[in-house]
Amino acid sequence: MDTQQFEVIRPKCAGLDVHKKSVVAAVCTSDPVTLTASYKTKVFNTTNSDISALRDWLLAQDCRDVCMESTGKYWIPIFNILEPHMHVILTHPKYVKAIKGKKTDKRDAKWIANLFRFDIVKASFIPPADIRALRELSRYRLKLSYMRTAEKNRYQNSMTISRIRIDCVLTDPFGLSATRIMDYLLSGEPFDEEKCRSLIDRRVKASKDEVMDTIHGYHILEEQKFKMTHAKAHMDFINKSIDEIEAELFLRSRQYDVQVKRIATVTGITELSALFILSEIGADMSVFESDRHLCSRAGLTPANNESANKKKSTRCSKAGQYLKPLLIQCALAAVKSKKEPYFAIKYQRLSKRRGKKKAIIAIARMMLTSIYHMLSDNEDFHPDDYEATINPPKQKPVVLTLDNTLQFLREQGADPETLKLIQQQCVAQVG
């Protein structure tokens, strides 16, 4: 690399190539006069003692800036040990990929350090430790909700096989009435229709006769009974775990109560959803270049893929695999709100021109942009065009006169002789 074309930002820095069982470290030192780089490399194991030895070795080399490249979760233990003692950034392998054929672990570490000393490495977003803890718990809760949905599907399949079709007449097959009926049917007691009718809540819209028609003739096989019993127990355990995780999340996020409540002022976002959003983006918006950068990280912006003046694909990227679905769910709730119809009006206008799918992505981006400025400026949700959108000014009807007709034709490029002829004919008809 020609050092004359770049400015050396970090005279001494290190590059780490992290693997499952080993870490290759290279310390790059730039000569203050010639800017020539010299390297010291060393290989460490990924045991805790060796990671601590890596930290001590970097401190002994007086290296305070470290850039690491890793895939998966292998970087996390190293990052956690080095973070209190030096400035550490993580980069994606695609940004520091070396040339094929000249690629070894030591060369990779040297190449990372060389790019890092010129500050031309794109750093990944790593939030503070407390935000990372919230993110771990919120993502774990999401995975548990997926497991709960899978168990519900298995349970409902067993109901279908057992000729129990209460899901056809009840809105929620796992609601109060449905749960009471299924617990009674799985209890093994002789079937008593009157007792079963008494289990149906009075708020159920379907009649009791309609509900009983879906139960008559049922037959629960032993294997289906065993499966449903264990699925129900698993769902109860998951529900309990989710409740405990939510309690822990709110306990750990007390210092961010102001930010959470501020985000929850956006239509369609509850306090729990606000906490999940905060755990993904953090509370400090200065780490993002702009609101566009944040939206791009969330996968809510069209991609640029142009070559030879030909645009190939502008589909949204796959980024934000946790944040984007969450924002889209909040956007779907916001466009259905009748009490606060701001986003609903925006969605109706966009869906007519661009379609419903692109419109909901646009609403999700509006919401994230609003959150960015709310956290940056410490303001609640109140867009500049809120009043104009909710209560648009009534347009005064235009009265057609000879003067404004001639003015319109003049702006459209009509011939002066034609205008003069029209004026004379109108005056003659009036006269």
C-alpha cells in the first residue's frame, strides 16, 4: 500500500484475526519520519488465560487501538476482556478481505492493522455493555416466542386430528373458554355436555350450540393426548419464562426510563416495544452519522446496485433482522389506529401510489427517523406536519374568470393573437 496517498491516523495499532481456537495478533508501528510500517505478530489460544495474555502483550507494546475481524460469536470474549483497557472496534470480514492466493492468518492480521492505521476500516456498531445485556435478553425473549408459536401449532394440529374444531368458532383457540374446554376434555372424565357448556364464557360471540357442534364426536387418541399434555406444559413454562424475562428487562432498563417512555409516545409503539427498540439501537444517537445511516442499518432503505448506468436491484437489504420486523409490526399497529391517525393517513396516501408493502416499509422508516430525532433532541413525538396531516386546510374553490383563464393559457404557451381573439369573443358575448 502506498503510504503517501493516505494519512496515518494511528501510529501504533493492532489487528486481530479471530478464529474458534486461535487469535492471530499483529501490532503495527509507523515510523514517524518515513511512515514505514513494522509489524510484530503473535498467536494466542482462545482460552481465558491466553486472552488475558493477549491483553497484557498489547499493553506491553503500548498499543491502545485494536481492530478485530471475526464471524459468529468468537469475538465477544476477547472484546469483553480488552474493552476496559483499550479502544476496540469490530469489523465485518468483507471490509478487510485479503486477496486470494496470498492469504494466511498472519498476513490477514497485518492487513487489518495496516488498514486500521489509516482509519479506512468500517466499524460495526457495538453498543455499551448495559445495552448489550438488554439486547441479549430481548432477543432471547423473541426466540422463546417463536418456540411458543411452534408449540401452539403442534397443539392445534393435535386438536384437528382429534376432531375438535373449536378454532373454527372461537377467535382465539388458546383463550379462556378454549383452554377450559380442552383441559376438561384431556382430564379423562366422562363427557358431560352441560358441564362443558358451563365452561364457555358469556362474552363468547358464538352461541353455545355452535361451540358444542365442534366438539360432538371428538376422539382423542392416546398419543395425541400425550402430545397435547406435554405441549401445554411446555407453553405454560415458556409463558412463565417470558414473563420473568420481561420483568428482568424492565428492572435493568430503569436508567433508560425517560428514553423508553419518550419512544412510546410514537403511535403504534408500546413501552415493551420501545424497550426492544432501545436495546437494538441504544440511547446515544451520536454513533450514527445521520437518521439515514440508522435506517440503512435497520434495513429500511433501498439498496444501490448500479453499473454502466443500469440500476439492477434496489430491494431493501437483509440488515436489521431483529429491528426491522419489530418496526414493521409497530407500523402495522400505527396504520390501524383511529385515535391517532397520523401514520394511517400517510399510509393511505403512499399505498395508492406505491402499493401496501412498500408503504408499510416507508411508515416503519418514518417511525425510526422520528425516534432518532427524538433521542437526539430530547423531544417527544410531534412531527412538523402533524396538524397539516390531521387537519388539512380546506382549499378555496377557484372561481373561473376571464382574467385567470387567459393567464392560464398564457402560462401554457398560447399564441398572443389567439388570446386576443378569445378575449374579443368573450367580451362580445357578454355585451
